[in-house]
Amino acid sequence: MALIVQKYGGTSVGTVEKIENVAERLIAAKKEGHDVVVAVSAMSGETNRLVEMAHQISDKPDPREYDVLVSTGEQVTIALLAMALKQRGYDARSYTGSQVHILTDSAHTKARILDIDEANIRADLDKGRVVIVAGFQGKDEHGNITTLGRGGSDTTAVALAAALKADECQIYTDVDGVYTTDPRVVPDARRLEKITFEEMLEMASLGSKVLQIRSVEFAGKYNVKLRVLSSFVDGPGTLITFEEDNMEQAAISGIAFNRDEAKLTILGVPDQPGVAYNILGSIGEANIEVDMIIQNVGDDGTTDFTFTVHRNDYQHALDILNNTAKELNAREVVGDNAIVKISLVGVGMRSHAGIASQMFKALADEGINIRMISTSEIKISVVIDEKYLELGVRALHSAFGLDEPKD
């Protein structure tokens, strides 16, 4: 008998009818002989409704009370799902995060899970019950309700699977797996049967929205097998697992892209020790994350320094950089918030040469100019003009043979 942890997001439990469909899926798993624990999100739109009410009262709601408020959305879902199972003759028990003793730190609105006391869950499983846990929440050492931040229900499910040493953690979403790229951009994108934790982490950090990055990190750390499945279409989904020595890896597993990019350049900065810190120190102090960095040294003893930030931070970063330019007596500051990042991801890059040149040729053949390049062991990222995003992704998808094979 396998122990399976399942997770259902907001769109999967968005109506009473959908909650009843989830109940049927849980019953099917029970009929196959599995023990089942399920983590659920609030019904779609509910958390947004609660957040909106909080902001009607205060521009900056008290973090403790904010967590008390937004954690109630999941409480509705767990109760309704337990009712649906009991109505069908299956014993079930619902728990909030604090009831099941999901212990977190005290960072309200973005807490991290420290420990889970699984005794109650195991006792219920021994009695044949389906255990339903509210995702996205826990409690700190003082008994305060905490929430885990965006995508927190994924993390709850993985943490439960790790604590219970589950055979598999199944994340049910509105897509039927992890694809080679976004099917809305490339209709011939292909669902992957398997992907490694390393690749999934890169895909998630580079813009793929299928899984919350913290849940993938957690799964990798505790060796939890993850599977991404659709709540609406039956199928095998995508298994996220460790790289196996005998796995024949394609050079590239997927293409991620991020539209939320902006680029800043400070020109004619004195080429001397400490200049990079002078430029990025104030950016970091403003809590602005920097992604790609390029520095070019000229013959005249000056350097040009370019970096990218999230597009939402563009104007703030530009203002800071203009002040820095005056202090450093730089020649000019230029910016561009109409750029995007495209990334090739694949553990197969380690054993396949020439990936970068093949990427650059595919883009050049389409007349797409590369503005920045960044590489790591299993990824190559380029910055290009925003208007070429879809063309670039399609060209690379085809160049690396990722398209769905035609019948």
C-alpha cells in the first residue's frame, strides 16, 4: 500500500462541483489501495477577496492579523471536501495548519516551515481516514497563525510528504504536466514524462509558473518524488525526480522565458576596485534583486556596467543609478524596460558541446539580436528585445527538436 500526498490548487476547488470532483479522485485513490493525505488551497478568487477587504481597512494591514484573515480561505475548502467524502461514505478529517502542528518561523506572510508533527495524521490514516490539510499556513512557536506566501500550498504538500515519507507527492493543477515551453506560445510544445529537480528549479526560477520554486527546493532536499498532474484531464503528468546515471538526457529539456525584465547601463565609470559595489550596493539596499550582470572595460580607463532587474523595479533602480552616476562622475545612464529573457535548460548540456553556438545561430537566422548572455552548468540565458520573444522561443524550440512529433 502506497502513501500518496495530493495537492489541489484554487482552480481545482473553485466551486462546490469541483470540490466534489476532487472527492471522487480521492476515492479512486483509496479504491486502488492507497493511503491519502491531501493539501488544498482556498477556492479560486477567495484569497484575493480577503486581501481586498484588508486593504479597504488599511493600506498596510497588521501582518499578524492579515495572516489570521487570509488563512480562513483554506478552512472553507477543507471542511467542504471532508463533507463531500463523508457524504459518499468515506471517513475523512480536516485540519487547519495549526491543528496539524505545522510549525513555522514567525515571518508573517512569508513564513518557512520548520517542523511537522505527523502523529495525528498517522493515527487517522491507521483508521482508514482521508486526511485533509489546509495548505499555505501554519503556526509559530507562540501559537500565532502564519502563512507561507505565494504558492504556499505546494510547499505544504511537499513538507507533508517529506514528514510522512510518502511514496509520491502529486500536485494537481490546471495543466497536465511540465511542458518543453509554454504551449500558448508554441502550440507544438511537448509534455515531459520526466524532469530532474535541477531542471525544474531552473525552469521555475526563470519564469515557468507550473510549480512554486520553494516547493521544488523542499522536494529536492528531502528526496520527495513530485508529480505534476491535471485536475481536469486524466494522464500520467510529469515526474520530477533525481537525475539517474542511466537516464539518456536530451541536450535541452525545456525553454523558459520571462517577460518581466528591464536592463540598466551606467556608461563611463572609472575602472577601479570597488566600482561594482558602488553601483550595486545602493541597489541592494533598496531591496531590488539584480539578475544578469555584464561589465565591459574600455581603452580609456573607464568601464560600462550593465545589469537586469524586475520590470516593476525599473524606475526605482533608474533613479538610484542616476544618483550613483553623479557620485562616480559617470558619463551617462541608459535603460530599457522592453526586453525579455529566454533560457535553455537541460542537464544534458553537461555532455553535449556546441549548445550555445546552436542557440545563437537559431536566433541570428531569425534576425534577432542578443543583448546579454548568461550561462551556468545546465542553462544558457539571453536577453533580447521584447518584440522578438515569441519568434525567438519558437525558433529555439524547433532548432533543438523539442516540437511534438507529427503522426
